[in-house]
Amino acid sequence: MSIATSDEEIKADIMNRLLRRNCWSAKYLPIDTLVNWMARKVKPDGERVRKLIKQLVNDGFLIPHKKGETVSLNSAKSEEIIEYIKRSLKSQNLGQPKWIDKCQSQK
């Protein structure tokens, strides 16, 4: 990723990282950790990443915990989240990872 990365790709990458760590509902990850991971790839700083995380919370894809310091994926929108990530990966020509099939087979 670089500065030319679109907001949609960054959102999908944030949700993808949470999905790979299996952070659904009660299992959450600190926002600062996500910002640090993403800010290394999305320059110049983490403010853009924080803004996109806030948008994902407002859209209902992420659930805030501990007074907004941590987030997890919303299990009620699991199918929408997986489709969103798939769409983004197709647009980046990265193909479909094997773990997406595994997530769908568990339902």
C-alpha cells in the first residue's frame, strides 16, 4: 500500500486484519495497534486510518469497546464484511484467500 491507496482498500484491509485475528464481537483489538500497523503502509500518519475506523464504526461494520479504545467486527454483518473484503481483494487482483472459504463453511 502507498499514499495512492483508496479509502475503500484501507477499510477492507482493516477488516481483513481483524478477520484474520478472529476479532468478532467480544474479542477485540486496540485501535492504536490497528493504526500502528496501517500507518506503516499508509503515509503520512495514522489520522487517515483513525478517520476510516470511525467511519466503519458509524457504518456498523465495527463495534467499539472500552469507551472506544478497542474495536471488533460486528458478527451481525459477517456476510457483508466478508463480501466487502472479497470485492476489495478482487479489485486489487490478489485473488481470494483460502481463509474466506473457511469462514463461510463455518456458518
